[in-house]
Amino acid sequence: GIHNLKNKAADCISKKSILGVWNNIAGVKREFSKAGINFDEVIKKLVGKGDCTLFWLDKWLDSENLKSMFPELYKLEKTKKCKIRDRINTGGITWEWKSSPSSSSQACEFAELALKVESFLPNSQPDRWVCSISGDGVYHVNVVRELIDTVGSSIEGGKIDWIPEVPTKVRCFIWS
């Protein structure tokens, strides 16, 4: 993959050590935050087959990833970058532990995790990102701009100045 990002969680691409396009894309999250918009509420992962979503590292069940919610179980996991399909399938839940959960905290985490994932059923659709603020689930710049204008006008600093110019490189790429 680009910048060797294969199997990395979505949040990891915003590390300062990763340069280029992916860092710029991840910068959008920071810019949304400046405008008072919670990026994680606007852009969400919709899991289908579970073949493109990391079980422990991506945020797919809640506002936190499972690694953060269940740190004791994560320590026991053999394959830290496993996909959802590796753990949950039509036959049930499959675990690969270094050792079985044995402490009381591990048992509590296991019971809570089992309750969270038992309602998830994989389907034949691909995993994909959806935009919660557009009617069709697709990210549209104009819809996000309207949201930024609405939210931005209510935060300190007020008005957001949009620069209407398109850089020459982009114009040449699009229209040539």
C-alpha cells in the first residue's frame, strides 16, 4: 500500500512521522475539530464482510476502538491486527489468545466484549466509510461546507473565509 500503510488502523495514518498525502488527509480531522465538528461522528465505518476493518484497532462498534475498551484482552490477543472476519463469522466468534482469560478483570472484559459483539452479524456487503450528514451516506463537499458554515458561525472567531481559487495544478489536471 501507499506509505506501507497496509493493515493500519484509520487513526494511525495521522502520525506526524508519516508524510505526504495520508497525513494531509488525516489533517482534515484536525480541521473539523477546529470548526467544532466531531469528525468521528460525521465519517463512520460501516462494516459488511469485516474484511477491511481491524477488529481491535478500528472504531467500528463504538466511539472507541476495542483495544482501548478492553486492554486486558488485547494483551492476550495473538494477532493484534486481525480483521473482524477473523474473529466473527457466521459460525460464531473465534478467539486466538496467547493464554485463556483467567484473571477477574479479564473475565469481566471478556463478558462485556462478548455482549458487544454478539449482536454484530457480518453480511455480503463490503466494508465502507459513510458520511452521516448527507442523505445518501456519501461524502459531499458542499454538505460538509454547509455544516462548517453553520457550526463555524457559532464558534469564537465567527466567519470562515473560503478561498474560491483552484490551484493551477488542479485546474490543469482536471481540465486538460
